[in-house]
Amino acid sequence: GKVTGMIFQSNPDLLYKAEFILDDSILCFTGDWNGRILFIKDIYWPDVPYNHKPNYSYEDALALFISDIHVGSKKFAGELFLRVIKFLNGDLESNKYNEVGKKVKYLFVAGDVVDGVGIYPDQANDLDVDNIQFQYLLATEYFERIRDDVEILIIPGNHDAARAAEPQTPIAKEFAPELYKLDNVYMLGSPAYVKAHNVEVLMTHGNSIMDINSAIPVIPHETSIPAMVEMLKNRHLVPIYGKRTSIAPEAEDKLVITKIPDILHAGHTHITGDETYKGVTIINSGTFQYQTSYQKSMNINPTTGSTYVVNLQNLQRTNIDFQKFN
């Protein structure tokens, strides 16, 4: 059935709150019912419980969060990605971060390992490598240089060789066989829950961020963090159906956030951002691709080489910009 709800103009705070209602959301309304109309007094989302307390590691351990590497693109920042490898191996020249890098136990990669082929019209003009299997082979050559005791967790993005619809399957083994052979690499689907030293990490590429931004004009679009907050509020990674983000018709909705993560990690927008929301650490980890002609036309300025290191013992995060040192 249907119920008509009304918010009075005399309640501007509640009117503003209603601006965040997304299509297909499950919400709770309180108010006065006169038999025909619900005069709304407040709106409640599924949200993160107010008493949520994050988990922490029992020992000193760090995790590095990156995404959107785009190997194969003419704009791939290979020299910056090499600095990441040197950082993890403790090989940076005269840099205070060497000791930090040696403590990193996990490398989280939130999709778009390669630039792919045929992702958008005339992409061939932007490719340095136009064979997707060779793109993954080059990516493997980078990853295999990272010390063996770093666990590398990779999910797909919209540029990777995986199902386009959410939830995405892992990157297809037939396109990246050498990457699958690395003992410390774990190829996961998107979304993926990972327990790292007792800390629950929820990884998603972030395909729905643009849909959420478009649906809520009042939130700032310079960063993806407000959209990721809405994912947590709605307890769903793709809270709007029928927009640009495709959802696969499966018996179980695996995009529902049934378990509150300690860290929510995404990419896709190529712009770093972070926030703590009700005890959940939110991270968007930027890119390793310089500004493309399309991004320039859209006035998008990527934060190339910008990443986050998180201390799993206390969830304190540090932004490390690999453009600033070698």
C-alpha cells in the first residue's frame, strides 16, 4: 500500500534531512496520523548503531590502501607506483617512511588494476598497452616486486576483466593468470569482507558513488566521502536501483551491509578522502593515473599517488602522497 507523508515548511531541519532520502531506501518515519496523512516528525535510516565500537588489532600492524592503478593507460603514473613498492620494501632513499613501510602487513587494492579495453568510446587513443592480458602481465610484474610477507588483496573495478554488474566477480583468471600465481595475492570479488588482524575491512570499488551524488544535490561532490556515508546510513553499497550502476539479479542481495565494518574502503573517483563515521573509518584511496582528457573536460582533478596507511592497532590513518618523495 501507499501512505502520504507531509513535512511542514516550518521545520527546515527536517526538510533538509529529507533531501537525503534515496529511491528504494528502507526508512522509518515517526509522526501523527490523521487517518489519511502522516505528519512526519522525524526520519530514521537503518544506519550504523549509535553504540558501535570498532575492532582493533592486538599487535602492531599497518595496512596500505590504494586503488585505480590503471596499468596500460598512457596516463599511468608508473614512477609513483614504483615508489609504493620501494616504500613497502623499505628501499626509499633517505626517507622517514621506510620504517613505516616495513610494518605494512596488508595492501588493499580497491579495483581498476588495469585500464582495460573498450571501456568507453575511443579509449584506444588513451592506451599505452591495448591488450588487456598484457596489461595484467605488466601489473603482475609490479606486484611481484613487493616483499612476500605483504598480503595483497585485490577486488575488481569497472575497468577490470570482471562482470560489470554488482556484485562483481573476481578478475577473470583467463585474463590475469600470472597474477593468480603470486602466493601473497588474493583475488576477491566486489564487495569483499576481509578480516585483517581482527579488523573488519569492507572493500567495494565504489561504482555507485556517482549515482548517490546525482541523487542528493545538497552533498558536496568534490569528494566521495559523503556518498560513502550514505552507503553506511542506508546499509547498502548500491542503494539506488536503475541508475548507472547495474545490479545483478541474484537470490541474495550481497550488497546489503549486514555486518558493520571497521573500515569501509572504496576508489573509483580518483580523489582521496577520509572520515570517521560512527566508529567506522571511511577511506577513498585516490589513483595512480594522471588527469585524463575526459577528467579535464569534467573539471576533475585526481589526487594521483595519494594513499592511506592505517594503524590497525588504533585505526589512526595517515595520508601519504607519493608525489612528494622518492
